[in-house]
Amino acid sequence: MASLEVRQDHGWEVLHLSNEAVEVRILPALGGSVTSVVRRADGAELLHQAPGGLRPFGAPTVSGSAEADRWDHAAAGWETLFPNGGDSVNAHGAEWGHDGEARVTWLDWTFAGSTLVLTGRLRRAPFELTRTVSLHDHELTVEETVTNVSRERIEVMWGQQLRFGADLLGPDTVVDSGASLVRPDPRTSRGVSYEDLLPWPRSYGHEETMVNLRGVPAAAAGETRRAYLSEFGRPWARVSRPVTGLAVELTWDGVAWPFLWYELEAGGHEGFPWFSDGYFLTLTPSSSWPAHGLHDARRVSGTTVWLAPGEIRTSQLTLRLTPVRAVATAAEPGPA
């Protein structure tokens, strides 16, 4: 059974949810973001950590763009993207920031058994958010519910973003997926369009060269990749690194989140926020694509979601830690 310990880090309340196998850190004041997932047997960290660590609570920041503000307050790791994903947009009478406000919404919490329940209300969009976090053995599940508390239909994007790094990422890391189709992102890959379709795991890098999304380059490779995966027989993805004996399997609700954003940073992004030193893999099960805000998702793919007054939507994602030897030859994780 999981236990919960409340600690302080730079003025933030941090919830440490753990059992004999895994320790998870959660920030209620930042939308219930999961900032760390550690394998207790050896202290191996799965999630990428923000440069400079967690900013002290209440510390002043320099005013700037919505994107700059997003990275100033990034908690790293596993975040909710809602009601917007990617570029800041003006929608329903207000600016919806980069990746939406759910990730910075203050959530109250209760804990019983092995389950943590976090709840709160967004400010710029009329939604209540509930995140139910459960830890059992080597599995961490986040079930998320959004409720439209207004009297209007509201158009949104919705997903959960996981940024892997630390001990899980290296040149021997392998990424597998249940997707059939890949769409490269024209903002990242030259000479392509959103109409280009390739079979998994083929895509294009930031130059007009074909890349294999199953492989991960070295940290200083000077590469940035972004693509959108779809047509899942069953929604799953796996990231494994044999040298550290680490592997994680993701499974999620493919009805609510039929697409998976794949983003790899390996020293290709110059300037803020990574300065050619970023090294992480981001996987985002999402309702919509591309990762450039509500208006582009409507214009490019028509995949935004409308929620009626009083409508409630629930979805979930499970992360499972497994030994590499247990998944090396498996076609898909876990039973169907």
C-alpha cells in the first residue's frame, strides 16, 4: 500500500507518494504536476528536471511572452495540458496561456488508502479539474476529470504531457509505440507539410533527412524532432534504456486522447530555454494536434473538443515501470 508524506521544497508543499517500488513527487499548487518518478531500488529518475530546479515559491519573475512565462514556471515532468495546448491563444474572451492554465492551477487534496485526489477550479476558463493519482506496485495511474461549470459550450484541447530524461534517456534508449501513422511538424522539419503521412517509426528531423523515431541520439547531437502519432490499434508507448535496466510503458484512454505528440530535444534548440543543452523526450497523449494552440488545432486538423454546459469528461493514463528484459521482445505491453 502507498503512503503519503508532506514536505516543503523552496516554499512549495510537495506530496511524496511512495511504496516499496516507486516514489512520486506531486505539487498541488501547480495543477497536481508530477515532478519526479524514482525507482527506489537504485534511485533512478525517469522525468526530466527543469534547469535550475524548482523556482522558490513567490519568487519574482521578469515579464515577457506567454511561452517565456510557461518555462519560468515549469515544474518539469508530468503535467496537464488544458484547456489549451502549445502556443498561447485568445479564446472565449481571455488569453489562454502557453499549454493552458491547468498546469498552474492550485488544487486542494485528500488522501485515502493508496489514492490521492486533487481538485480545483480554473480561473480563465470555466472548468473544475480533478486529478486522482493512484500508486500500486510499479504502476502509477492519473485519472483526470474536467467539468464545464458554465452555461456556454467551450472549445478546448486536452492532454497529459510527460517529459522523460535523467536516467531514462541516452543513445541506447529505444522508443516503441502502437501507432501506425506519423505526421511530421512543418515548424520543426523543413520541406514537409501536415499532409505528409509516414508509417511508424519514420519521420523527418529538423533538416530534410529521414529519421527513425525509435532511436534517440546523443545529448549533443544538435537535433530537435516533433511529430504526431495516430491510428493506434491500442494506445500504448514504451521507452526503454538497457544500460540502466529502465523501461516505462504508457497506456491511456484512446477515445479521449487519440493522438500522441512526440517531441525530442537533443541540443537542437538554440537560445531560451534550452540554449543547445536540452536533452529530453516528451510524449503527450492528446485530444488534438498540432501542438501549436487551439486555433491551429481547429484550422489544421479539426480536432478540438467542444464541451457542453455541465458536461463532464474523464480520461486516464497509466505509467508502468518494468525491467527491460520483460519488454524487450513484447509486441505490446500488458494484456489486451
